[in-house]
Amino acid sequence: MTRPVRSSLLGAVMFLTVGVALTGCDGFVIGDRPPATSSVSAAPESSASATANPTPVALPMLPERPAPGDGWTAFTDEQRLVSFEVPESWTVEAIEDPGEGFEEGGLHFGVSNADGATLAQLHTRITPPVEECAADGASPYVVLSSEPVDVPSTAEAEGSIDPRFVVRVIQGFRFFSSYGITDVVGGADGAACVLYNTAQGPDHIGLYSFGDAVQLRALDPTQVGSRTQSFATIAEAQKRFSQKDFDAIRRMIMSLQVAS
């Protein structure tokens, strides 16, 4: 079966999926798509020559990716900045309006299964978060799964780690979970206000995310929407993420390649 891929709309920008976008589907503005090349001024002899003779610099691009076979196919964006494997029956679509929280020129794609359920979103050029977290505002969280993933990271801040694919749950009135790539630990002493599924990429990528949500928070009953999923216990969450259907999601996200 040929997997429909509609990327032409690329436009002008633990305890379950929450945060600004529940299940990674809500709350994300598409910016102008960056051109294949950008122009910067070479060291000029004069300001006039700098304006008149800019030196074009090609953005890094991924090489052609071999077809994975066995019912899977490779998706690569038009600029060859990101690529990942996906089952042939799943659909990759450009997100026309991802909402606020992104800089111009980002890539925004959603991945849905054959039933139309959104399983993951990929975003680049995420606006770096600026948030204070008081000790009494942090919620306990648990890492259910953590595996190294080969994607670029330029993170150097305190708490930075090599990129990993993680499944985490955070405790509100129930246990909420999220999965994705991160290059930063959640918080000190097993508690956090927000868990981020983000990694810091090179300049042409910026802060990027591939998972079910960009960030995860603990919720109270008034914040739970119709698409919010939660678990009564950690054991219930562990059972969900050990099921066979999640293996395909894990493989897809861990197959991500980012041009660097």
C-alpha cells in the first residue's frame, strides 16, 4: 500500500500527553518555509560590497535514505532537513497551523495511523521556553523507558544529556504520560513542573521535537479535555507502553535523522 504523504502544505511556521498540546495535537503558527539556501555577507571590503555581493551558503541536507522495506517507507521533507521511517499504512501530513510557540521557518508534520489517530508530531524552530519552577510547584515523575537515539544536540546547559527517546509519567490527580526525544533531564529529585520532549539542534533546525507532545505537565480535573488520556497507576501505564502496537511508534521516532 502506498502511504499518502502530503507535505506541500508546509507553510509560512511522566504519567500521558499533556501540556500546551494534549496528545501533541492542540496548541501549536506556521512560519515561512526557509529556502534551500540562505544568504550571509562575506567579510566585506566595504559596507557597499557586503550589500551588493552576498555569499550564498547552502543549508546542510540529508543524503538519500535507503528504503527500509518490510512494510515501512521513508519520509523526508522537501528540503531534506529531517527524515524518518514510517509504516506504509500511516500518513504524514504538514501541519498548516501548529499554533503559538514556534519561530518562523519551522517544519511541522503530524503522523497518523490507518485509523486517523495522531501518534506523533515533528516540530522544528520551537521558541525556547522561559519558565520558573518553584519547588512547591513541581510534581513527581517517573521514567518508564529511556533509550539513546542518534540525533544532533548542541545543548550545553546544566542538566543536558545525550539525546534519548523517553517515555515518562508525571503525577497529577492521575498519572499522565508522554513520549518523545529529549536532551535534558526532567528535574531534580524526581520532580518537575514541566517535562520537555525537545532537543537543541543546529542553527537551521533550532529547538526541535518528535513525540506525542512538546511538553508534559500534571493536570487537575478542570484541565482534562476529551483527548486527554491518563492512568490510575504506574503499572497501568507500564502495561500500555509494553504493548506491541507501541513498538512501531518507538521505531518511527528513533529512526529520526536531522541534517547537521
